[in-house]
Amino acid sequence: MSRKTKYLLFACKFLIMTLFKVSLIMASEKPFETFDPNKNRNWSFFTDGVMGGVSSGKAFFGKSGSDNFVRLEGRVSTANNGGFIQIRHSLTKYLDNDIKGISLKVRGNGEKYYIFIRTTSTLLPWQFYNASFKTSKNWKVVKINLQEFQPSSNFLRKTIKSSSIKSIGIVAYGRDHEAKVDISEIFFFK
């Protein structure tokens, strides 16, 4: 076999393996939300005002180029025992057991934001699992493994079982600051 034929076979094998790997990665992600304006939007916005806090804000849907997104913005204040603004989506059906994490396409004002997950074990309003992510002015993809989420209390399991997830929230939380974060895609990956 000539050197040129060997090289051609190697290149073909490499291309096939690469394409196969890409298709496996894409198949292992489950789109949860792309903020398509033609689909039902089941997101709720609320602030710490539900417990007497004074944070304020809003959430709205928009479009930037080809990206549909939801924006969470406002003023987070820790006054009066407050400290959050949030958008939350309740899942209508349980996820597969083999989900390993969450992927978000985000941009923002450079602040740190959080994903709050509630499960069938988080019975009280102040119980959740959380993980943080940082934003920048340009779109970027953030991937967070479920193992990285921290329980809000010692009474919760240490790790999240994906089939027990009942809601996901995007939250500006825990310190006085101006919040502005856009989310255009949310995927659960295996």
C-alpha cells in the first residue's frame, strides 16, 4: 500500500470518527429551552418580595441576531433579609436518570449568577441546589455537572438525582448588585 493511500485511509477514518463523535455528543444533549417565540413560555418571575425583601426587577423575552433569549434584570438588595430576583421553570415531566449536567448559552454584565434546582426532596421554599456561573458581554456556553451543585442545607442529599429534578431557576442572588443576564439556550447533557 502506497504512502498516499495510507494517508488517505487515515484521513477518512479520522473524519468518520470525528463526525461520529460530534453526532454522539449532540445526541447526548436534550434541549430544554431555546426561547422560541412560537412555543409556550412557562417561566415565572419573582423576587425576595415574597418574603419581605426589597429587590426589584423584571424578566422579558427578546431576540439578538439569530438568538432568542430571556433577560433577567433588576436591583438585588440584601436589605430587609432579602437578596434575590429569579426566573423559574417547572418541568412537566421527569428527566432521564442518566443526565449528567446542564449547559447554558449566556451573556451578561460580568456578574456572577446562579442556577437553582429544586427536586422532589426540596419541600420547603428555602431548599434548593445551586451552582454559579460568570457572565461576559459576549455569548458563551457554560456547562455545569450536576455533581457541582451544592445543597442549601444538610438535610438534603449531597448530590442531585436527575430524575428527581422538578424545576430550574436562573437567579441573581446573595449580594447587593445590578443584575442583567440573558439566557438563549438550556440543555441537559448526558
